[in-house]
Amino acid sequence: MSADSWPKAQPPQRSGIKRGVDGEVVAVNGVFNYQSDSIKRSLVANGQIVTKRDGSGSDAELHGAIWEPKEVTVHNARSETALALDVHGFELRESPTTMLYGEFYEEDKILRNYYLECQELIKQVTGASIVVAFDHNLRSASGKKASSAIKGGSSVQNPATLVHGDYTLTSGPRRLEQLTLPPKANDTLGRLLGGPVVSQEALQMAKTVRFAIVNVWRSIRDEPVEVMPLACCDATTTEAEDLCVFEIHYADRIGENYFAAHSPSHQWYHYPRMVRNEALLLKQWDSQGKLAGEGGSKATFALHSAFYDPTASKAAPDRESIEVRCICIWEPPAEKEAMCDRQ
């Protein structure tokens, strides 16, 4: 595979389909695009892997990546009762939405209606005092091929078929700081509000106590997801030495993601046949995570990737999904208790 290319999904050489006593599929094999062991790994940027992203959300050519596909077992997360956002980095929730299919292709409906639903869901799950949805992507391979776009918003993107985390030791805190400033070119909510989406007061609270970035991932179709589902790597099985920084150069800022080299310790899961009234919460950064600082006990993030599921029906429709990124900020305990007393 070329070093200067984006990797494609591929089927496993062996389906690896394993069934339980009731006939339910409990695991399959999936191919995941990791970085080669020859890539220099670091928690901070060194400029080795770089791309540019335009105002539509589309990436240009990728430079410096060396892909190494690995075939691994992907467990049925529906068979696991203990998977939790703060421990493993992801969690599935029953989450009915008022949004209709077509409304997910309207920027105004997403910003004014769906963002509020995501914020409320994350508040309920995490107990965070402040939750602000600030960014989103719509993904569909057929939509990307047809050059589809959200009305008034960004272009539809391909499912991300590479092992990655959305924020780094540098870009997680930096993104929070940026959201207290006038909006950048790709800041969706900032453009709607005409100003910062996070207050200076909230920023100071985040620095004092805790902040996190959590994605809400949802299928927008009525039919269950079979094609290119999202898989998550148990955060407790990821170590700092697995990671390398991938730089994203926007018109007015530089972002960072993590790519990863393969480790035999990595444990992968996915929730088969997700429907629109389910939401997958995915940790992208946590200031109290073990990779974010010394002594952290929570999941900092969960590596993730779309993958080719060998159990997908040939007649299954293409995946269409939306992910919304949310800043979560916790209040100091004394302030939270005082607020409860006032209520």
C-alpha cells in the first residue's frame, strides 16, 4: 500500500464467524488499517504524518503514513454487559431521536435540534454540568461517491477505515481553548452563534476540575447498520507506545489525531445492527484519563475504525451515520452542591 494514500476497507481472509449456543454471532474477523512498526511513535507531533483539510471537511493527500493491515477478532459488544464510557471508552445507549432521516441532511436542523438531543444524552450519562455540541460529520461511502453534502453545511465523508483517535495530548486541550475564541472556518456552532461556544468561566472550570470530548455516533437510516459498522478498541488495552500523531492542517488552525500501531493486547468490539434509536457514546479525550496525565484512572479515548463485517447481507443498504462531538465540563463539587441546594 502506498505511503501517501488513504487506506480502504477489505474483507478478512477468514470470516472468523463464531456463534454462541443460541446461534447468535459472538465474534467475527475484521481487517484494521494500523501503522507499520517502522513509524516513529510519540504522544506529541513530529511532523511525520500530515494532511490538509478543506472547508467542506474533505482531506487532501496523506503524507508519511505507512499502513499495515491486521486481521483481528471483533467481539459482539451486545454480549458484554460491563462495557462503559469511563472505563472502556465507549458505551451504547437507547436514545430515541425526533430527527427524521432527511433532517440529518439539513445543517440548521442538526445545529438547532439534534445538537440539543446529544447534549442532553451526554449530560444524563456523564453527569457533566456543561455539555456543548460543537462539530459533526455525516458519513456514507455512496454519499461521498455522489459528492453529496448537508444543505448549508459540509460534504458527506467516507467512513474512516483506519485505526485512530480524534484528539491528542496537545489537540484535546487546544480544541477546548479554541472554542472560547471567535469561530474558525470549520466551527459549525460558532458560525450559528456568531461567537465563542465555550465561555472563559467554563474554561477555567475545565482547567480546575475536568473536561472531556465525547462523540455521539448514530445511524440515520431506518434499516440496521450492516455495511461498514464502527468498531471500538477497549481503552484498557491501549498503551502510549502504540500511538503516533497525525497532523491535520486546516486553513486557520492545525489539528491532531492519533494513529496506532498494532498490539496483540488490543481488544475490539462492535454493536451489530445498530438502529437509529440507539446512540454510541465514544470517548475522544478526557483530562482525567491515564494517557492525559499522571495517575489518571479513566479512559482517555477509545481507538476506533469502520470495518468490513463478513456477516453483512449483500442486499444491506449503505451505512449513513452522523457523529457529533461534544465538550463536557464538570463543576467543582462545592459549586455543584451549592447549586443543588438552591434548587
